[in-house]
Amino acid sequence: MNPRQLLLDSFHAAVAAADPARILPAHLPKPPRGRTLVVGGGKAAASMAAAVEAHWPVHAPLSGLVVTRYQHGLPTRRIEVVEASHPLPDGRGEAAALRMLDMSNQLGPDDLLLVLISGGGSSLLAAPVDGVTLKELRHVTKSLLHSGAAIADINAVRKHLTRASGGRLAQAADGARILALIISDVIGDNPTHIASGPCAPDPTTYQDALDCLARCRIDAPESIRQYLLRGVSGGIEDTPKPGDACFAHVENRVIGNAHICLEAAAACFAQHGIQTIILSEQVSGDTYDVAQTHAALVRSISTDHRLALISGGETTVNVRYPDGRGGRNSAYLLALAISLGDAKPVWALACDTDGIDGSEDNAGATISPDTLERAQTLGLDATKALLFNNSYGFFAALGDLVITGPTRTNVNDYRVMLIN
């Protein structure tokens, strides 16, 4: 079978394993005595809402509102779907988050708050706190994303600058039963890190947020700095912590993650008689360092048969040239191709399972044993493209982008190296 097609098939198998229509219905509770309100946010929010509607008893009360990324919506009947901006928040997401808080605050002990959470929810549910404008929140968010900071650090800041994250959605619905169904896009699957944990206790503090801004050398607006300092001094109540009474009737349940996707991809390769090694579902760190490590691993392997090495997780890119185009997956592949050189006949794919690599229209890309040779023929400089954060243009010129459109799920990145 064509190696590139084999890689693509494994990616599609991985994504299908995290399809809300497949994984969500088994986790739906019985309708409560009172109302059921559905709220939530993330790249999978619309498909999760559609799955709820498809399997909820017709005569049981059901209403709600979820927010997803632009072009990730789906038609629904009982649960309103709003599209908003990602990765930088906008007014539509802000308004949706405020409406969710208001609706949740009206629930009583006989009611159920069903919360649908997936990756991307941090920005989609970003209603800034009093004294901080949306423009200022966007500025800090963009600076953090470009800094290469880990998602836990970024979320420590966002939890303390937005109204619904860091357990505050659960706090708003205090008294009702709350079930949060979560599709994880973070390493370790800790609900506090997924979409900034709207229904999970927040162990971080205002001081942690300030420390992150300092560590990442973020020049935050004075209003944000002063707000966080007020929090440190006790002038503003912190996010609810582990053990807080508002979590007494809350369950955060992870229903999908990278593990199930990697297992599905491994099964795809097994169907073709190809041995597969799952390196890790928790790959993190600098994108270029990870690529070099993977290249060194490939060079060290001696095999006389096809072998697939797959991994999940999320790497980070320190964006040196903001005008460049390309996400962490295409950057990883470009660095991998350079590091491999002509060492071995290796094919590789790296894609984001949500179908969007960074902010471009591709899920990722592929490389082949002749990637650098073909690039040279076209006058492309791989090293220069990597340096100037222009991996998208590099792979677009080669015709090696992987374009799927929104998958409406999100369990982070999928990478595979096929030693042919």
C-alpha cells in the first residue's frame, strides 16, 4: 500500500476513535426530575451537543447553549450552537460565556447541568473579569501563545482573568447536580487543564499567574497586572480550590483522549501486518527538540521490516517571526526531515486531530524520503523555512499538506514515523 495513504488512513482511524457520536452516548445520565441544561465550549462542542440531542429522550426537558470555533458548528434543534474565535477570544464567545453563567445560576437541586468540554474552550469561553477588557485579554493570550509557554502555565493566567474558567462555572451552578463530559486535549487528562477547567477545582493562584507572565517575559497591560496584584493581596476572591463546597455535586468525566486514538491507529497498522510501537501519548516540550529526538531514535533502530512509531501529546513552538505561517505539526515535520537527512527511508505524518494546525487551513503535513530533494529542485530552503516559522509555505509548495477541514473533535496531535 502507498506509504502516504497508509499514514493518512491511520490518522483518520485515530480521529474516528474520538468522534463524539461514537464515544459520548454511553456516558449520558438519566434525565433528572427537573430540567437539564446543556452548556459548554470547545472545538468538539457542536458535535457533542448533536450527540446529546440524538440520544436524549424526546419528551425529557433539554435546552442549552454551547460555543465552538468558527466553521465548527452543526445544526441542532434543542441546544443552541454559537461560533466564536479561537485561539484568540472575541465578543461572541464572551457573550456566550456570560449567558451560560446566568443560565447556570438559575438551576436548582432537582436540575442537571450537563457540561460539554473539549480543547479550545479556554478562548471560546473567555469572558474577561471586571476591570480587564477583551482587547487586553487578547493581547496577553497572543503573547503567551507565541512565547512557547506550557498549556498549564497559560491556563493559570486565563483562569484568573476570565469569569467561567477555574471552577467558576461549577460555582455559578452551586446546588444543581453537574456532570462534565470531557474530551481531553492535554497531557495527563487532568480536568483542571482542559479548557481551563470550568467545572474543576483550580490549584493555581493569582501569584502563579503573575509568575507565569514574568517567566515568559510578557508585557501585560497595567490593568491586568494591577488586577492580579489585588488578587495576591486578598482584595479579590480566588478561584474555588480543591475541597470547596461548590464541587460536592460535580463529576468531571473524561470520555475521550489521546490513548484511544493511538490504539485505533495501531490497530489500523496491524491490519496491514505492520508492527507498531506507541512511543508515548504524552510527548511535550520544544517542537524542534522533539523532532531531533525522534530522528535520533529512527537512526538507532535496525529493522528489516516495516515499523510504525506513533505518538501523541502537544509540543510548543517559540514563534520568532509572527508573520510566518505554520503550526507545530508542520514545524515538527520540517525539523524532522532536516534532522533525518537521507539516513533512512522514512515516511512521516504529523497532524492536529481537530483538523487545524495552528491557525491555518491544514491539519498538518507529511514527509517522504525524498522531501528535501524535491524541495531543492523547487528552490526551497528547508532550514530557512524552519527559521522563519514558514513550514506551511514549504509543504504547500510540495503539495504535502494534509487538509481535512474541521473534525469537530480534539485530542491533541497525532504523529507517526513509518520506517519503510
